[in-house]
Amino acid sequence: QKRHFFMNIRTKILVIFLLTSIPSISIVGMINYENAKNRITNDALEKLDGIASVQEKRIEESIERNFERLDGIKSRTQLRISLDQFNQNGNSEDMEKIQADIDDAKDSISDIDTVFIINPGGEVIFSTEKSIIGNAMSSEKIFVEGLTKNTMVFGSNILDNSPELCISGPLILDGQTLGVLVIKVDPRTLLDVSSDYTSLGDTGETFLAMRHGDGDALFITPLRFDENAILNRVILKEQTEVPITHALSTHEETLLSAIDYRGESVLAATRYIESNDWGLVVKIDKDE
């Protein structure tokens, strides 16, 4: 009986100990879980932010490189002299010199697809792609802005709807604007950014969008889960929970709780490419 009595006492003590310890153990476990969760989340956000900085630099270097190519052609003195004389006299000798000059410019740089010149009235008067000579471009951004500054426009080719990148700027001689020089270049230097999933697991990606319409975001790179998004998929400016909206609002930040274009909860880092008014996002699904 004594032995049975002491066993009952020990059992009761053990039960009491467990009943009083379990809440404490649970609280400690929950604290440890939350700490681990926060640490993993912060590590993920730091990684996304670092990748965003790298991708931003790649894009800015690509933009700068293309502007340098444009400036290299614009700086050709003979091209500007011949164009000035052609604008005044329309003679065939200067016409041949200009055509030879832009043909040489195209051939000297491998990823330039087309070089053309728009006169001050907005008409294409010289081009390495003969089919566009005579086209009216007075309302196009590459002409309107290109009359006063170097400009980059991402759009679609009117013939096959493929993506194209146009860079334009004024041709100036002795303070007089003679026209606008435009080069079309291979857009892969930008598109390749979106296909680089290094350190981004199964759901992470980088993408770019430009401002569209009244301020909505129009994607200009393929998406990991929508390869046809280029110049087709739009995020409304009212969708403030979507990271690309933050980017186009010039906010450069990490987002702990955001919703991506698929409606999935994501972690994200945003950047604003001021020179082109583009938004950049690097994100990964929160579940992953």
C-alpha cells in the first residue's frame, strides 16, 4: 500500500509538472518559431534587395551603352553637314553620302537592326530599311522627344508585333536641329534580365514595366509564368498591393506582404529606373 501510495504521489507530481510546463514549453516553442520565421524572411528580403541592385545596374548599363551608340552616330560631322545641305537643296550627291553613312553605321554595330532619319516635319527621309521611308512620325514619342533629347522607347514592330527598342536624339549642326536620328536595336539585353533566375528558386523572377496610359504598368519583359506578357499584360495603378505599382511610384523598398500579378502572396524588392521611367521588381512566392 505504501508503495502504491508513493507511486500515486509521483504520478500526480509528474502530471502537475507537465500541466504547468507545457504552456511554458509552448510559448518558448512559439517564440523560437517566430524568431526563425522572421530570420528566414529577413534573409530572403535582403537577398531580393541585393539581386534588385545588381539587375538595376545591368539595365542602366545597357541603357547607357545604347545611348553611347546613338551619340557615336550623331557625332559624325559629315553626316550632319550632308543632311544640312540636303535639307536646303535636296541634291542627290548629299543624299548618297547620307545613305552611305547610315548604312556604314548599321554595319559597324552588330545588334543595330535599323538606322533612320526623321526630318523636322516628322517624315522619315533616310533609312537602312527602305520600306519605312516616307512614313509620318510627327506624333511618335521617338520624334517628339527626340527633337530635344536622347530618348529610349520600348514598343512592338508593326510588321510582326515583335518587341523592339528604339533610341532617338537630335541631329544638331551649329545650334540648328536638322532632324532626329533613330536606331532600332536588339532588345535582348533587357529581356535577358527576366530569364535570369539565379538564386531565385522555383518561383522567383525579375521583370520590368513601363508607365502606360493614365499611369498603369505595362510589362516590357516576359514573366516566368506568362511568357506572352510583353506589351500585353497590364497592372492598374489602383492595384497598390502589387509590387510593380510601388516601383513605378518611384518607391525603392522591400515588401514583406505583397500580391503579384498571379494573385500570389510574395516577398519583393522594387527599383525605379528614372532615366526611362521604368519600374523593376524582383520577387519570390512567400510560400517558397
